[in-house]
Amino acid sequence: MITANKPISLQIWGFEMYSYSDFDDSFVRARVAQFTQQVERRLDGSLTEEEFRPLRLMNGLYLQLHAYMLRVAIPYGTISPHQMRQLAYIADTYDKGYGHFTTRQNIQFNWPKLPDVPAILSALADVEMHAIQTSGNCVRNVTADHFAGAAADEIEDPRPYAELLRQWSTDHPEFQFLPRKFKIAITGSPNDRAVTRAHDIGLRMVKNAAGESGFEVMVGGGLGRTPMIAHTVRDFLPVADLLPYVEAVLSVYNTLGRRDNKYKARIKITVHETGKEEISRMIEERFAELRPLFGGHDQELLEDIRAAFAPPAFRNAPVDAYDAFYKADPVFRSWADTNLAAHRNDQYAIVTISVKAHGQTPGDASSDQMRLMADLAERYGHGDLRISHEQNVILPHVHKSDLPAVHAALAQVGLATANVGLISDIIACPGMDYCALATARSIPIATQIAERFKALDLEHEVGPLKIKISGCINACGHHHVGHIGILGLDRAGVENYQITLGGDGSETAAIGDKTGPGFAYDEIVPAVERIVRAYLTVRAAPQESFLETFRRLGMDPFKAALYDTESAQDAA
Amino acid sequence: MSRRFTPKVVTANRLREGDVVYLTADDQWSLFHHEAELIDDEAHAQIRLLFASSQKLAVVGPYLADAKQGQNGPEPVHFREAFRTRGPSNYDHGKQADFPADLGV
Ligand code: HEM
Ligand code: SF4
């Protein structure tokens, strides 16, 4: 931790993701040893479940519907090929040969057995990973743009700031007992791929008139039971002011946040109840007190961290082979058009590997697929892999001349689906197929929608459209910010699905509006199809996206498509 | 039978494996819903739940779930409990894969 008046030599955590310090390693090993004993004591009866439960949750171990589940953190979604192979090994040895990538840039194993968990944690520690959730009411893992350090539109790699925030907040004495958990997301690009406006604090890098970098600071976003879009409390925060400003936000929240009611404890409610102007004023006031206490240690540390995030040694080579292949091969072209994003180096591309083959569970990768992705990252991707909150895997740095080979290799293992950003690139939480909190299933809804639109061969014509599905009000599937959001509920003992339209998780963030009454399990896919067909009918031009059409025309044409048909059918 | 009491089974997850299990009339934990004891008396249900809660080395999180008499024994009423008898719907994993014959799938 770095506090204003403590030298950085007193930091407790070191550089977890890019190179473990000896201290980190021994800390994680000690935690594994401790949890190993706790599991033994649970199994021999010296610990009750009441005593054990908080201990296992601290180590990322949940009990779900059919089995235990282990959640492993992937900080800022950045993972090495070596680590990816170890996840594949764990999947094969202790699970059913696959893992589930989540919207929190984590991986979950759905079938571990309690006596095996210590061995799994130890295998993770071997590759500098862990399942320690920064659980409790503290600052959680900072999430970042999955294109960080690669995107053409990026001002600066946001991960050094994320790491700085992580080190500062870890074990910060003042912020271990906040009113509720606290999540920060950060992007270095004007185009927001990190859903910053749905976090407790969102940080979006911008430039001021003088061309200097800073952050737009947004406070009070969140999904769940009471979805809210964050308010901007500062249009431009100089980067050097980041820690004192974030500390000021936390300090104000720590004082004002409600501790009497769990459902009103998040900062979004504090902002809502206090008012945007008043809370901004309080933050600025506190910031003025805190700023002088930060003597510059944080900036020195940031420099060290930056060095560790230095970009790879990009190759300088012709891209003609790519251009020729792009012209010649329509399958490759279709994949390149949807799954590639612009890299800051124009000889390079960012590859999004779709973990959303039609009919497959969104975000599930087999151990063979994990190993192949690791190999590709090593061979063609400067050894870098990312997990996106959209449950896909990214190769952030691929030279364009290597793309045909990468595509061919992906196709061998079912990872070359050309659907990124399209209707079948769906976010879905585990829902009632796994999650004990669920009120309905979400995975089969996602797979059926994907298969339906594949059968219709419509998705490329429909264009960019984000569907997001949650199996209960906790909104782990981000349904509120889906262009089409689907929330699974239990209505009188039957699965029922509520639709929202117009949600948006980008820099133009919005919470979707409910269309009206929900739909039964076997009615939801036809309902989505009616929405999409209505869009195709009413869009002004093929270039007008679903979201743009919705913003232009509002709910009416979609409501008519959804419910008029219903009553027509009922009458028939 | 007490008035308007919905019959129940006692269900939980096994401590070591996490498998869904049901309490039988002879105090065993069965993997199969149809082998559960169907309890149609509220007071008896509480006694059985207390017994289950004392089985701290066998199971985690026991609770009473609504059930009804079926052809082969008790059947679940709610869809959540029906899923728990089988396993997830996206893969052939869990009991539906391990014991297809016993589940009639
Ligand atoms: C299966 C076990 C899971 C459980 C028990 C669980 C539970 C919860 C709960 C209780 C919340 C609400 C917390 C609050 O608002 O205070 C929550 C939020 C959230 N979960 Fe999960 N979750 C699970 C799986 C997942 C998965 C698989 C993902 C990613 C796909 C995920 C992503 C999220 C996100 C992004 C939020 C934050 C929504 C917000 O802003 O409030 N969760 N989860
Ligand atoms: S949204 Fe609900 S059902 Fe889905 S993972 Fe989160 S808690 Fe479980």
C-alpha cells in the first residue's frame, strides 16, 4: 500500500501480474498452506460450515447448484501463455476439461472437489496466480480495457494506473471496511471498452486543450438491483492527481455511505441520495486537503510500474501477404472484418478470438482450446493474451502477415467464428445451470439465440448488436447495458424473461428500458427474433445500427413487434 | 397429515464432492430424488431438517424443498429442484451423465 505518509518500501503487495516479488510469492504460498489446513480441519470436523464458509469464499471457492466452483482472478484480464497452459492442466486434472471466462475477467472452474482445492491453488501459485478474491467491503480488483497497450485509439496504456491503484488500495488501513464493496474500471481510450460508467469509479483517459493526458472521473455507476450510470465529477483530472483524488472519493463515501441497509450501501445510492453537485463539492474539498500529503512517491512508483508494461518489440515486416489473402479468401475476410481491431502499429492487428461458437456456452473454453491459444500467443502474439469482459480471448499484438496462419489454426479447434460484436457474441452469466442464486437459466437462451440467427443467416446483415443475459437481478451478465438485455426471473414457479432495449455499456452508456411483460422460456427466442426483424424493417439504412435506430425511433416499433403479434396469436 | 402443508424432502450438497443429495427415511444421503423421504407433516419436517443439520461431516446447507409423490417416488415441484436432480442443461455433466439409468434419462 502507498499512503501519503508512508514510504513505498512499506508496500505490502508487490508486482503481482507482471513479475511476482519474493514477498508476493511467499504471501500466496502461505495462503495456500493456510487454506490447505482449513480444508483439512473442515473435513475432519474441527471447523463447522459456518466457520469455513467465509474462509473458502476468501479463497474464491463457492458452492453452487451441482458442485463447488473455484473463481480465479486474472488481473486486468492479462494472462501469459504459461499461465493459460496451467489453467488447461487444472481443467484436465481436477475439472471436466474446460473453464468458464467471466465478465469480470476471471476464470471459473465448475466441478472441483473440496479435497482437491488445495492442490489446485498450489498449481495456480506455481504460475503466480491465485484465487484470493479481494472479497469483503474493500476495493476489488481493478478492471481494464482488454485492448490496453494495443488499441489504435488509445492515449496511454491504462494498466500501470490500474496496478498503482491496486497497490495503493491493498491493505489500505482506511478502506478495509467500506460500507460495501468497491469496483474501479479504467480505460486509456476515448472509446470505452471497459464499461467504466457502470462501476463505482470509472476512469477514462482524455486529453485537455494543452494536449496533456488526464482522466475523466465518473462516480456512482453500478448494475444489480438498482442500475445506475455514473456521473462525471471531474472532466479532466491530471494523471499525477489520480491517487489523492480516488482517495478523496473513497473518503467521502466512507463517511456518507449507508451501513444500515445492504441494498443501499453502494456508492451509487450515496451519489443518488446526496446529489451530484453536493458530492462533487465534497470530493473536491477533501481532495484539496489530501493533495499536499502525496509527496511524489506514487509518481516514482508509477514510473517503475510503467517500465514493466513496456510494449513488446514490434516486428517491422511487409503486410502484402495479408492483403493478398484478405482479397482471395472470403472466409478469412469475413473473420478479419468482424474479429480484428485496429492496432496502434498499423502493421499489426488486435485479434479477438470468439469463445462464442454458435450453440456453445459463451465463455467456455476447453483445455485443448486454451493450449492452442497459448501456443498462438507464443508463436505469433509476443506472448500476450487477454480475457475480455465480453467473455472472449484477445491476442493483442499479431503482425498482419501472421493472421492467415492464426486464423487457420483457430479454425482447427472451433475458435474461428466470425461473430465478434454481432448478435451471437452474447454475454451470459451461468444462470440456473450452475448458480445457486439464479432465478432462471441464461446459457440455453444464449445458445438458442445464436443458433437461430445462424440458421437464418442474418447476423452479418443485422450488424453490431449486443445481447446480454442475466439469470437473476444481480446482473452478472450486464443485461442492463445490453442493446437487447434479457433478465431471467421466476414468475410463480415458471421461468420468465424480461426484455430491455437500448442499454449501452460504452462511452455513450445508458440503462435499457423494459419493453413490458416478460416471455416464457420457449417464447423468448421468437421474441428476440421479432425485435430484430422489426429493426431490419425500420432502420433508415443498413449502416444505421440497432442502437442508433432505437435511439431515433424509441420503443414503439419494437413494442408493436413484440406484443401485437402476441395478442394476434392469442386471438388465433 | 397437517392441513395444507406442501410435502417436502430434505436436500443438501455433499461436503466433499458438492453433489446434490436427499435424505432418505433410513437416515442415508441418496443421490436420487426418488429415494428421498417424502415428508408430509410440518413438525416431522423440522425434526428431519434438524437431523440433517447435525450431519456436518456429510453435507452442507440442508433445506426443505417442496416435492410431490410420483410414480417412482418423490418428484420435485419447482424447476430449480428439477435441475438439481439432473445437472446443467448445457452439457451432459453431473448426475444425468453419471447415472442416466437411475434418472431415466
Ligand atoms: C456463479 C456464482 C456467482 C455468484 C454467487 C454471483 C453473485 C453475485 C452477486 C450477489 C452480485 C451482486 C453484488 C452487489 O451488487 O452487491 C454479483 C454482481 C456481479 N457479478 Fe456475480 N455471481 C456469480 C457469478 C458471476 C459470473 C460468472 C460473472 C461473470 C460472467 C459475474 C459478474 C458479476 C458482475 C460484473 C457483477 C456486478 C454487477 C454490479 O455492478 O452490481 N458473476 N454477483
Ligand atoms: S446474475 Fe444471478 S444467476 Fe447470474 S451469475 Fe449472477 S447471481 Fe448467478
